[in-house]
Amino acid sequence: MSKNLTLALFSLLLIGCGGGASQHEPREEKSLYFVDAPSNGIDYACGERRGVTKTYTLNGFSKHGAFKCVYSPINFSLGSLELGSIKSVVNNQTIYPQDLVENFNGDFNNEEVLKIAILLQSLNDNNNSEYINIPQNTKDKITLTTLKDLSIEELNQAIVKMGLTPVSLDETRVHLILNSPNVQSGKPSIKSFEEEISNELTVGNTIGELNINKGDGELIYPFLLEGEGKEHFILNNNGKLILTQSFITPQTLELNVTVSNEFGYSTAPLTIHVKDSGKIGKAQMGRLKEANVKIFKLLSNGTKELVTTEQTNNTGSLNLLGNFDLHTELLEDHSFYIYEVSEGFDVDVDDNGKEDTSQTQNHGTMHLISKGIWIKNANQKIRVTPLSEMLYTYLERDNFKNVEESLTKYSEILLKTSLDTDTTVDAKDIMLFNPLQDKALLYETLTYNNTYNNIVHQLRRGNSTYKNSIFNAFVVESFQANAIEIVGSSIYTIDMLNSGEFNIYDLETKGKIGGLKLPNAPFEEDTHVMYVNVLGPVVIISSLEDWSYKIDINDQSKPTLLNEPHIQTAILSGSFRHTAIGYSQEIQLFAQEQQSHIYNVTNTIKFLNVDEHNILHQFEFNSQLSEIESLWVKNEYLYVIGNNKMHIFTETNTKATLNKIYNEHNVTGNIIGIEEETLYILKENLLTLYDINSPLNPKFIEEFTVPFTYKLGIKTNGKYLSTGSKIIEIEALRASKELIEEYY
């Protein structure tokens, strides 16, 4: 018998052995199949029909997971546990777990799809890999009634309670993919779209960006818009909906948009509400509904004058929630305005574009500051976001001085890339920032350590500590270096492990000023340090056992080697081969009339005293310490960490004889710097600060974790910490600690 005849008879068999259709029901049976692999034992209901998916065999040809229905929708379950439903089907259609989930869009990491698949595969009692079989006695053990709001972990626990072993997430996903259609090829998908626009909106404005998944083929352009009023819009190849004809009267347009590739097409509704209002803005922390909006004019003296008030949308689809009238008709072109958004409820806390099952009250306030003409001319949706609040916070801190200049300056440290047609990052980009799709464009200092999300969390709670972390960057810049100094407005680095280069960078712009390749470098391993004498102006580079250098930096763009490299004993700070070595932080080390000391330590401290003629004299002193971890010099005081305590010595005569004046605090770690009477000690990744204003009584200030562990080359100038590879803002790091502790 031919295969076609067998399939025809098989379909007739399904029609003939159905689930009890009434005599008045149309006999338009649809033969259907449920697959993940083909699955027997799934309960279904369509109209008045009830049944279970099962195996049908005709002439040795079997189909598993088969059932038949006349009416739609079809509901699927396992006993009392609802799996989902499908709205419509065609004859001989195969139904997959992902068809029961609204927003699958080809994503096999979708948790709702995976939960259905985990359940089916875990309840399978059939060793045959060709199909799944779930017997009634297994379904009788199910106590769940829904999979919604249930985590995968909770589902696994429920399966274990049934006496079964849950299939792993990875195994489930692979099984699902291999049994799904068009694993290598599939049609595109598109999500429905709804938005509000003003009848003031001008031609060329972008209304929004549609969510289009191209499937496994190449999209065919142009996309197809259908419906009355379609002539007002164009959908470009990036999925952006752009206004091509303006509106005069308020109205609602119901359109359809179709996207296609070589494997097929998908259609979704597109709804545009034209309102008689000013431009429409959005409050987006997630989406803030029922939030209060105040619009202020910023006066020349830095005070604010109330213009009007508004409230954000509290009804409609997710994309409409948080919308509000910007009242562009009230704005003067060259004045600055502040939009203040407070209270309300966040309905998309995790910024995933899906409405939360429960709303979260907002206790914070966000602002947007912009010029009237910028708001009027913006060709995309204007948003009040945590990023616009960060920009506003800078201006507020500066008492709104030099507003336009400051807006540009601070915008450049918040965003990496422009969001409008201009390539320059400025305040006009900040007001276009969409947290749903633009977080990858945030400056690295906001993505480091989850900073942006922590700030959002604090904003929502109404906790003002978020402002501390806005003002300064964490990682100011990264360099490949194993020693680094920050002096004045310049950063000096050496990379003796890789390139063997000495380089100078501008502290503010981080741009390279100049540099040179050092002879006999790089080295496989060694430790180096720099003395930067800006009065010289020279740089001295020393090492433990390799070459040392002296470099003229009179012209920083063209540093030159002053003499041939030579071998000399190390004079540096830190810990190397169980020997602690230290040196003075005074940048005038080699200047005239400046006396400083350099210490080379085992348990005997060696002094190199530089006199007013720049002649070095060596002295020794027995510290009577069995173990020294690190040391540092500040003026006439020597600070030593050893024998698990802090020890402080002071000079007693011109030969630098030392007298111990303090050894109370129990301390371990490496002293990485002293600046403005603050001593910095690092142990692993814990940074501790001591106030040494009174050397006889050093006081603990605070401690917090830092994103690095000790290595030679760490320096501090009170504002920055440099690890040899990163320069980190101390204040921002301190603020981050507060944020992280609050968050957890």
C-alpha cells in the first residue's frame, strides 16, 4: 500500500473514532498532534469534547500524540494542572509546547516554554525515545493547578515530591529544540505595538521601534503596513515606525504590520492613538503609572518656576503606561525646563518589557532637564529615566551654573554613543535614552558592579545615597601597566611585562601625551617603581634586579632617556619575595633643599637620605620586628605594618635614628599610600582607611571592598586608586559600597 493511501486512511480513522461529537456538530474534524517528542497522555478540551492524546496505528503506521478536534480554542492539561491553550488550528497541525505561550518568539530560553517541556519530559514513563507517554496514575500524583508564577526550581521540587526525577534544564532545552520545526529555518515573528502620539508631532519623528525577530532567514523589505491611515507612516528596515504625514484631529488607527522571510510571514496589530496634546513623553524607571509630573522653568538665578502639572497614564497596554503630556505648547525655545516625576507605581521593575504581575510603589523622584527647543525638535520619544536623573543631579550639585556647557560635559560621562542623528553625545541623547534597549550604550562606570541597576533600586526606594555614586566614576580608565603614578594632571605608567613602554597620559581626557620604548625591556618578571620629579623634570624608574632608567619629561610629548640603563638596588614600595620595601611619596624627592628618606626593609630598615645637594647617604636601623609586611613614609614619620600591628616611628636626629611612638592597632595588610592625613591599607580586596592627623593616636575611619587585590604598582593620591591596570575613583567606590549594602 502506498504511503499516501496509508496517510489518507489514517486520517479517516481519526475522524471515525473521535470523542463523542453531537449529531448537530459540523463534521469538520481536524487531525492534530502534540509533540515534544510526540506526547501521549495529555488531556485536551475543545468545545464539549474531552480526550487524551494517544497513539493511532493503521497498517503498521503509527502516530503518537494524536487527537482530533472540531472547535477552537483547545485547552491542554495534565489532570487538574493547566498547561495552556491554542486559539486556532488547521487540519494536520502539529502543536508544540511553545505554541501554548504567547511571547515565545523563537526563544528556547523562555521559562514558560521550558516549564511545560520539563514537566512532560520528567513525567514520561516510556523508555522509547521516539515518544513521551504520561499514564493516568502519574497524573494522579500532580498537586499543582498552574505553572504560572512558578519558578523552574519550584517546579523541580514538585516533581521530586511525586517521586520522580526532573530532567535537567539543558537536556530539556536540547530535546525541545530537536523536536521543534525548522530548527535551522523558520519564519519571522513580530510583537503587537501600541503607542500614543500628539497631533503636534511633525513629519520625520520616530514613534517607536517594533520588536521583530527575523527568524532563521533574511527579512524581506519593505515591511507591509495595511489598514486605514497607513499613509501616515513608514516602517523602516530597522523596525522604526516613522511619521510621514501629520495629523490634524485626534483619532485611533488600527493597522496590521507583516514581516516575512523566505520561510514565511507573520502579522501583528499596530495601534496608534493620536491625541490633541503636546508631545508625549514617558516616565520610565520601569514604567511609572499614576506618577505625578511637575514642569518647571529654570530661571537665570538657578531657581525653579512651576509651569504646570500632569499625571502619567494608568490604563492601557504596557507601552502606554507612564506616558504623559510634555506640554510643548508652553515651552519657550531658549529657556531650560525641568520635568519632575514622583510617586506612582512601577509596573516593569526588571525592565524586561513585560508587565509585572504586581505593581511596585515608587518612593523616589526623577528629573529631566532640557532646553525648550530641544524638546520640540526631538524626533524620538522623550523619556524621564534614572539616566536623566543622574544628569540632573550633576547640574543640581553645581547650582545650575553654566547649564548648557555642563549638560554636555556630564552627558559625555554617562553615555558612550549618541542616540540621535548627531554623532556628539550631549543632553539631547540623555532624554532619548530607553532603558529597555540602550543599556549597552551606558558608560562603563555605570555598568561596572551593576551600578545603574543599584541606582534605580535606590531611586525607587526614595534613598538619596544613590547621588554619591553618580558624581564620580569607578574605573576612570584602564592601562596596561605594572607601575603607575598620578602627579598633577598627568598619569605616568610603565609596562615592563609586555610592551616595555613608558607612557604619559592626561588625567582628565585619558589621552596619551607621549611615551617611549625602554631599552632592554620587557622583562619576564620583576618589580618596578617610578619617582616622578616634576621640578626636575625627570622620572626615575627603579627595579629590584633589572635595569633602571632616568627619563627627561621636560617635553611630555617627547620624553627622552637621559643616560644608559643601569643595574641598581631596588627602592620601591610594597611586598616582594617576603621583603617589604618602601619609599617617600614626596614628588620633590630630588629637588633642592628637600630632605626625604627611602627605606629598604627586611627587619633592618635601610635609609637612603637625600640631602640638599642631591647626594644619597645610607643608614640602617633595627626595627626589632620579626616580620614586616609593608611600610610607608609621611614627612618625619615611618608607618610599618609588621607582627600583626601598626608601628609608627619618628626621626630623632639628622642621621635619621628612629624612635617607636606607637604600636597599638592590630593590623595586617599592605600600606598602599598616604594622602592628606589618611593612611590606606589593603588586605586582599578589603581597603581600610585610618586618620593619622595625630600620629600618636591613629583612628579607624572606614573599610570597604574594592574590585582588585593587592599587587605592586598600586598608588593613591586621595582621589584615585590605581591598581597598575585601572584607575578607580575612591568616592564612587565608597558610594557603591553603600548602595550594595542597601541593596542586599
